[in-house]
Amino acid sequence: MKTDSSFVLYCIYFKLKNRSIEIELKNHLVLKGKFIGFFRGNTTYISKWHLVDENVLLGTDEFGFLIGHLIKHNDISKIKFLEDYSIMNF
């Protein structure tokens, strides 16, 4: 599998100490939080990201359901890393 933008994002994100991010989607919706998980893709390295608020430790509620947002990698327009305020455009 060739390197794609999801793998580059994975490498950058998991090297950060402060993993707080701000995501702008292609529909101009802006979300803040942190990634706590992802789904591997067939044609890309990562197909979906699991985003939750910054203060959430686990991504499930007391009944075992996912909380937060599942975001398709292809729906991301840009990400701002709040550790150093760098921006990654897609």
C-alpha cells in the first residue's frame, strides 16, 4: 500500500505530546477534540477517525456505545494541531 495523507496524519499526530486538534470538514463544520482511535481502510491506511472531546478518557459510554464523532478521512478539509498551531491541508 502506498503512502497517503491518512498515514502522514497518523505519523504526525501520534508524535505529539499535546494531541488537541481542530478539524475543519469539507462541509465547513469545525470540531475540536482529540483522536482516540481509527479504522484501517482497504485502499487507504486509515478510513475513519474517532474524535472525542479533549477531557474524555474512554471513547465509550456506560453501555458500551461509542461517544464522539466518527469522521471519514476523505471528509477532512484541514487540521490545526493546537500544540504548535501548525495546519495540515488535504
